[in-house]
Amino acid sequence: MSRQPSPPDPRSPREPSGAPGFATALRGGAARRRRRRREADEPGRLAAAVPTRDALVDAAFATVLVVIALVGLRTGFLGVQWMVAAGVGLVLGLVIGHLAAAWRWLAVTTLVVLAAVYLLLGGPVAVRDNLIGGVLPTLQTVRDLAEWSVLGWKRWLTLLPPVDARGPVLALPWLAGLLGGALTLGVARRWSSVPATAVAPVALLAGSIALGTLEPAAILVQGTGFALVLVGWLVVRAHRTRPPVQNGAGRTARLATGTGLVALAVVAGLLVSPFLPGSDAAARREVVRTSLVPPLDVSQFPSPLPGFRQYTEPNPAELYDEPVLRVTGVPAGAAVRFATLDAYDGLVWGAADRSTDGVPFQQVGSRIGARGDGRPVTVSVEVVEGGYSGPWLPTVGAPTRIEFDGPRADELASEVWLNTDTQTAVVPRQLVGGERYTMSALLPPAPAKELPEELEVASGASTPRDTDVLDSRIDAWTGRAEGSWGKFRAVANQMRTDGTYTDGGTPNSYEKVYLPGHAVARLGRFVNSTKLAGNDEQYAATLALVGQRFGIPSRVVMGAEAPADGTIRGRDVHAWVEVRLEDGSWFPISSSTFVPSRDKTPSEQQLLSEEQKVGAQVPPPAGVNPPSLLQGPDQAQNATDLAKRKKNPFDIAAWPLWLRILVLGVVLPLVLAALYLLVVRRLKERRRRRHASTGPVPARAAWVWRDLVAECRSLGVPVPRRVTRREQALAVDAALAAPPAEPRPKGRRGRNGTAAEAPRVPTPDPHAAAYRPSEGGAPSAARVAGVADGVVFGPGDGADEAVVAAAAGSAEVRAALRARTSRWVRMRSDADPRPLLSRRERTRAEQASRRGRLPSLRRRGATATPA
């Protein structure tokens, strides 16, 4: 704390005359070249940084509260690395918060220190990538830390939790711990307000819960534990700020009051808690992650089911006997899933962006949190060149780890999206052949080869499209079957026993009339034929729609059955159906239970009757996959046109690196800083005009002086607090009386090589100069203070002319102070937002008048001590 200079002692040796420098006057000290001697009771800078007992108590409470709040991140990260990053950030944040309060840093200084620590230490502590010698951060490290501090939260929310705690994602717990510790302890040590102490930890707790997952991290710890620790801290701080004369007085009454309040809170909680949101355990937990739409549109990828015939024989692709995948580590007969197709639009079965439970596709890392039960297996998959291809990543069971190998490993690993409900994985960059990856998964039992007699299936499903063409055949198939599962089982058995199998035959075969596809028109012809004729595509699509007609949630799965040698060929690729059970799980129905044998081909006599029904033959379409859901018919043309279009000059991703660094790293920050200075300065001017022109006259006069004091403090003038306006004017007029700061003259050197000391000048008596009328109408803070006191304490409501005069004098004083400061000080004052937040403080005279007694008289010649 600065202290107003005392009047010179007449008994002291006389010093050369002269006024103090302006910079020295702003600091409130004498114009001396030598270091000012510290007062006996004034602690040094290092001594002030040593924590006291109260500081250690506050640090302990802050640590516990931040740790409890950060527990909410437990379900969002996988591994212990995030705990280390958050813990180191918490310790450093506590140190910075303590130093900021002990050394009275400005908010800007504290933010700069926090940003420097975050960027310099974030590499070795959290990211640990692209480091020089494993310690020094590179430009890429700084860019990752800066990018993840702004955009990383949204990316983390779109990733499948728990996220593998490796790489740049660790910047999030590192930043949370650093800011949480600095804000919680810094606010507590800087301000004595008890309610302000709870703002930072409560905000951190609310943020960790809102950004959490559907699984609560620790209800008891984050609920009861956090509340007890926070209330205890607030009680300690309230007791600390109580005047000493009251400490210990009325302890029994306070204890009884506290006990009664606790009992009342418990009773109110028991009565009100059943009606509060979230009290229903069966209700779904709502967090930010559940309402966030992931930036992946699965409908842009073609459904694999219409391309089923490329794995059959005969077919131009000739993949029936050729390897398409090589899988090791799974037992024979295990299901290898290509894609789960759970949405039908009347044209094709495709994958929906969200499953029936609302689970979306989410981006995953190399490690994935285990979900469900099953036998742990480690599977190695090789995509054979010329075999399998497309965006759908073959998976086994419920994946818990996916690691790619080969030249495209980094490219593919960075873009893996998984739906944990359908266990379908998507790689937007697509598999083209030659890729290899290792997968750890929980393997469920293989699909049953026989349909059970009884099965507790779920209900409530309905067909999304008009499929009335199935009803006439369904009635004939179900017969006397009862129950939704009984009817479903009867249809599946009827398909397998009475149906025939065909892949369309050769171009010259009589089977060429049986076209691929599973649109409503194609399935209507399929079920209304004399005998069913088709392959897995038509049978699986029809059976899933039949299940929906019976109210059973059903979906189609395309994949393969792993053979004993692990080499999956085209003949091993099948499509099967899954139905949902009452417990929420999905029961797989093997294709062998509803698809007839390949030996049961349609006869030529059946073909003649079919030709009479459909008329002329329609040539089969090209062997390409039709579009999936919501995909426009002219998508290929649009994709071609995109390559011909000119690049958008406003697309930042298309700019060269040097231009992005120049614009985003230099120009944009300067523009934002200039805009901030302009806005804050305009807001200050508007605030001063409003205070001087609206409201009662005494209040306007008081606000004119208060705004002047706030601006003086932002310029560095140490104006005392809780003193009269005339005493505050002493410090302002002392700064006005000082000459403007000039650059240090080069001068001659002393004997030791240093610049010779300038002659000392005496400090003028501020009491004598503050109230002396200025010559030539020079600005004077004392006259402004006198006018304000006359209006506030004078008889009546005062005159508007006096307020106008005070406002004009205040503007002159402010302009004179700004003219005497450097450009940097003026810019720092313009950027200081504290004048916008200042409140009118009551002087001692006003406080005394409110209490009904006169203010105490100060000793003549005494100095005002700033608060």
C-alpha cells in the first residue's frame, strides 16, 4: 500500500528546491534516486509472498473444493494421465493465485502469467508432443494448446467418453486445474467478501457436471462433500472478518442458531427433494453432451446392403471365392459386423445418425471405455487389396481399443467414429485396401442357429414408411401363431422353408429378372411372388420390416461369419436381423434361420409366371451402391462440380501458413485490442455523462467526484480510500503539481561508472498547495471536491449549475493528468475496466452524518493514509 508523502520537517537539512517528478508523484513517494527506505512494519516483497496461517487455511479449502469439482471429469477421461495434468495445474494455479493477491497484481497481469504458464508448461505436463528435448515447447505445441483451450471443449464433447487421455486432449484438465486453483484462491485472498469466495468453486463444479457424461462421477462426494467443505470455508472466513470485539461473544446463541438452520435445511431437503428435477432415478440424466449434435452426417455414406451382390456369384466383382478380409483372434462363426442399419426410408435400409436410444456416432481415440459383457478378445484385421472397401470399419463385438498400422495409420486413427449402441464404426477417409488394425473387444455369444420358442422381445416399434404391401402375405404366413414373437418366428420359418435363393444369375440366365434392391416396390414384388426369390438383401430387409409391423424394434446387420482359418471371402458375407429384448439388449438372428439354402433356386416355370406379372424385363442396374438416407440423387454431379469451383478467399483453411500466422496471430489480436480500448473508453465516457446528468443533484455531484477518483486510480494516482473528498484531492493535486516525466539525461558519469545523481528536490506541502487558488485558472481537484461537498452537505438539493461546474472541472483535471502521462500509461488506463465497476464509496463525513455525529477532526498537518 502506498502512503501520502508527509510535509517536510523544518528541522531537517535543507535540500535543493524543485518539484518531484510526475512518475514519483504517481507512486506517492519522494523524488529521490536512491531506493526508498522501507518502514519498520512494512514487509518486503519476498516476505509478503510467504503464506500466513490464514493463507494456508484458504489454500487447503481451495484445494479440496477444486479437487471435488474436478472429480466430475472422471467419467470423461480414460487413464490416469488426466489426473496428473489436472493436479499439476491445480498446484501451479494456487501458487499464482497466492502471488497475485500478495503482490496485488492487476487482473491483466494475472491473466498474462496464467497464459504464459499454460503455454510454456502445457507441453511437458500435458500434451507431451512435438517438444524440443522433451521439455521446450515448439510452435506446434503452442498452437495445439491454444486451439484446444478454445475449441477443445466442443471436440471433447463430441468424442465418445471416456476419451483416451493422451495428446492434446490433456490440455483440458490441465487448463481446468490451473484456472480453478488460481481463481478460487486468488478471489479468496484478494477480496474479503464471503459470498464472492463461493463463486469460482461453484462455477467449476457446475461446469464439470454439465460437461460430464450420462454416468454420474461421484454423487455423494460432489453433492454432500462439496457442500460441507464450502460451508465450512465460508464460516471460517465469516469468523475471520468479524470485528475482534465480537469474537467469542454470543457463541452459545450462534451455535444454537447454526444447529437450528442445519436441522431446518435437513427437514426441508427431505420434504422437497422428491419433487426436484433429477430425483427420479429412472429418468435420463441430461448433460450438454446429450443435446450436442455431433458434426458427422452418416447419411453421406452409402449403405452397404444394396451392394450385397458384389460378394455373390456370379458377379462382375468376382469376390465370391476371393479373400476380402483376414481376421485372426476370433473363434470360428464369430460375427464380424460391417454396419448396423436401423433406419428405413422406403428406398434403403441405412444407418441413422442416432440409434433408437438416442446414442449418436462419436469420435473415439485408440482406447474406448468397456460397455456391456462378453469375452475379451484381441483381433487383428487386414483389409485385402481388391477386396473389402468403403467407409464402414469392420468390428467384432464391443470394441475397447482400435490401433491402426501401416502408412495410413495416423490418417485413419484421427477419424474413427463409433456408435456404442449399434457397435458400428465409420472411417470417413474410407478403407481402400491394404490397411491393418488391431482391435480389443468384448465378444458376445455367436448368433443362434435356431430360433427359440419363447423370447421376451420389446414392443413399441412402428414402420417408418407405408408397407401395407406386406400385410396380405404376413396374414398367410402367421396362421395360428400368437404373440408378436410367435408371429415373427412363424414368418422367419416360412421364409426359409418356402422361399428360393437367387443372386440374379448370369446376364443370359433366366434368373436375371430378379433384380437387386430392397425398396418398397421391390419388396412388394418379392413377397407377392408365387414363391419368394432373392438373397440375404431381400430376406433380411423384409424380415426387419415384418418385425416393425409386429411392434418389435428390428434392424438389419450386414457383416460376415469368421471361418476357422480367419480368411473371410465373399461367400462368408451375410445380412442378418437383430430384435430388441425387454432388457434393452439386441438378440441376433442368424441368416441361416430365415434365408433358404443356395441350392433352392427358382424354377423356370416360376419365372414365366413372374414375367407375365411384371411385363417387360428391366435391365439390372450397375453394380454400385445406391445412396443412403437423405442423399441427393445428384450427389456425384455435385461432387464433380466442387472440384471445379474456385477456392473461397475467406476460407481460412485454404490460406498459407504464413498468412494465417500473420492474420490470426498479429493482425486479429491488434484489431481486437484496439476495438476493446475503443469500447471501454466510450463506455466510460457514457457512464460519466449519465452520472452527471441523471438523478438527484446531490447524487450527481457525488458521482462526478467518484468517477474522477476512479479515473485517477486507473492512471496510477494513489488516491486514499475512506477519507474525505478534500483529503483525496491532496493526492490528485500533488500529481498535478509535479512536472511531466522527462527521459533521463545522459549526464556525466560518476566515479563508479554510473550516471551522476540529479540534485534532490524537496516535496511541496500538499496541504498548502491544494487549497491555494490556481493561477490562470489551472485545473484543481480541490475546487471540484469543494463544489461536490457543498452540494452534498449544503442546504437544500443544490443547484444544477454547481454540478455542471464540477463536471467541467473534473474533465479539466482528468485531461491534465492524461497529458502528463506517457502513451503506455494512457492506454493502460483506457483498458482498465475497473471504473465501469466502481461504486460510490461513502466518506467518513457522510458515514458520520448517517450515524448522527460529527466526523472526527484530523490533527493539523496529518497525512491521509490510503486504505
